[in-house]
Amino acid sequence: MKTQPLKGMRDLLPHEQALRDHIQAEILATYRAAGFQRISTPILEDLENLDKSDGGDNLNLIFKVLKRGDKLTSALQSGDATKLADMGLRYDLTLPLSRYYAANRASLPTPFKVIQTDRVYRAERPQKGRLREFVQCDIDILGDSSPNAEVELIDVTARALLRIGFTGFTVNINDRRILRAMLETMGFAADTLDSVCISFDKLDKIGADGVRDELTEKELPANAVASLYDFLQGGDFSLEAVASRCGDASLADDLRYVLSASEKVANGRYGIAYCPSLVRGQGYYTGMVFEIVCPQFSGAVAGGGRYDNMVGKFIGQQVPAVGFSIGFERVCGILLEQGYAIPGAKPRLALLYLPDADFADVLAKAERLRAGYDVTVLPQAKKLGKQFGTLEAAGYQAAAFADNDDIRQLGQKK
């Protein structure tokens, strides 16, 4: 029997789980204070729903679940591999939420402000920072087409990060409609825009020359590639510079509003920036997209965007929707590396008792001590020094005895 978890999965030690519980509680408290309500959905979804969800590269990472019994036998006999599976593990929380809203919308308020914190699964190649099972922490607003929804999500998500100790971060915002309009004006065909955007999204990593070379390798029109390269070389990435190149300058009105309102709400506590190269990978985004980055950490700690067409796939009519997801695993990993201490946590104490102790009295004493400590009751070992060392290594700050009033502070000399 193997003792290690599967690749891409992991066991959590008590101190890791304690930090995760605390961070999740703080985030949830921020969300709930803003009027968002938590829901849960199954980890399994119909495979047809997953396949048609416009999830970008994630569609190649679905864990598929084989049919059962006679249905599996029939599928095997058919020789058609596409008929072997009928369900899959969810790869994010957006598709399940869209299906949930489509099924329950008659019982839900409009707009519906919702929280989801749950596990998702992707058949990634396991490596540092890429797990096959991980937690996402989302808030979404469904039924509100106004840009106020974006402003509120940015505000609430930023307040959650501030509450758990993140500072100095910047919320980068873009609108895919503006970017796509600019690219079409430059000469890229509509059916190539997703590919162009993927390359454009790498601007901060490979530079203007790298973007040009990658687009050239994709055999996209030379005049369009040259036009984009000239724009990138020019260095003016302001919203006005992009809007002037997209044919309809009014496309930028909502983004101007969100940038202005969000900057006012931020009030200097964090940055708000327009980022024309920000794309995000999911194909279901239809408008504004955003990410939160911290200068001291590579990569984003949160991201999201508007996905107005997703619910419509289920009910045949458009329902405006926008969401923001905190990178829960990344945030917890950063805080663990920093030695994050849970604010206000009581010190941990072990109450030690001898074999002949009245255990009911031991538990009663433990309850009294819990006014100032988190208390665990344990049998007293013969070698106290060794037991104290073990307790200290496990994170205990003190030890007490059931048969006297002595409290020993661990890690201190007598």
C-alpha cells in the first residue's frame, strides 16, 4: 500500500489546515458582510455541459468519469472512445454556478450575489504551483448588466485581501471587447483573435519582439502583425490610445467608469490600472476582465471577468454575469512561506494527567483553562522533558498538570 497521495494532490498538516481555515473564514466574513450568500454544487457535472462551457485550455484537463454497468459495456463494444464517459469533475466553479442559476433562478433574488469556496479538479501535469485538486474562492453577481457590478466585485475582493494582510497590490483591468476591436481594425480576422490575444497576453514576459515573432510563426497577416508591433513599440498603452484604434471609441465608456469609480473606492489603499494586454484564458469571458497582482510575488493572486453568455447556454436567453476569484491556494502558500501568525489565536496548552486521575475532573479543568488557552488533554509521559519537546515541536506554547496548578511555558528554561 502506498502512503503518499496521488501526484498533484496533497495531504495538509494541522498547522497548514489551521491557516487555511482562518483565511477562508476571513474571506467569507468579508463577502457575507457585503451581502453575498454561499451555495454549494456537486463536484461532478454532465460531460456535455463541461465540453460546451468555453473553458479554453481547461477543456483538455477534464477528469472524465466512465459510464457504469451495462452502459459502459455497450460503450466498450461500440469501439467509440467518446462514448465511454458521461460525467466529469468540475474544473472551475463558473460552469456549475451557471447551471445552478439556470435551474434555481425562480427562487433566487435579482441580482444574485453569490459565494462559492470549494474544490475543483484539473488533469494538470503536476509541478510547483499546479495541482490537480485545489480550492477556488469565488464571488459572482448574476443579473446585473451595469458596470457597478464590476466595481463592487473589485471593492469586495480587494477588501478581503486587505483583511488577510495583503498590501501594495494592483488591480489590473481590461475589456476584451476593446482589445478585439482594436485588433480587428489592425487587420486581424475575427476567427484568429483568440490566438492573437494569447500571444498579446505574453507581452510582459516576451516583449514586443516576442509577440511579433510568435504571431509571425502563426502565419497571421504581415500587415496586421506590423501594425500591432508598431503600436507596442510606440509605448503608449493608455486607454485613450487603444480606444482611438478600435473604431467605436464609445466601447471604452464602461471601462473608463470602472477605472474611475474603483480608483475612488480604493482611496490609495491599493492600485487600479488599465492593462491592455490582459486577456485571461477562459473563452467564456465577454467583456471586462481583471487580475490582482502584488509586486513582491510573481503571478496573480486573484482574477475574473464578465461572462454574459454562460447562463444562456442553459436557458436560451442572456443573463448578465460577472465574477472574481481569489487564488486561494496561492494566497495560502504565500502566507505560509511568510510565517503568517493567525491574529488573536489563543496559545495552545496541553493538560497532562496521570493514569489514576479522575478523567471527568480533568475535562472540567480543561474547560476552565479554555478561557485563556486552546486546551488538549493528554496522558502524562514518564519522560516529561521529551514530552515537552514533542509538544513544542507540534506548536504548543504551554503545558499544565491535572493534579496541580503549575503551568509550564514551553521553550523556556526552568
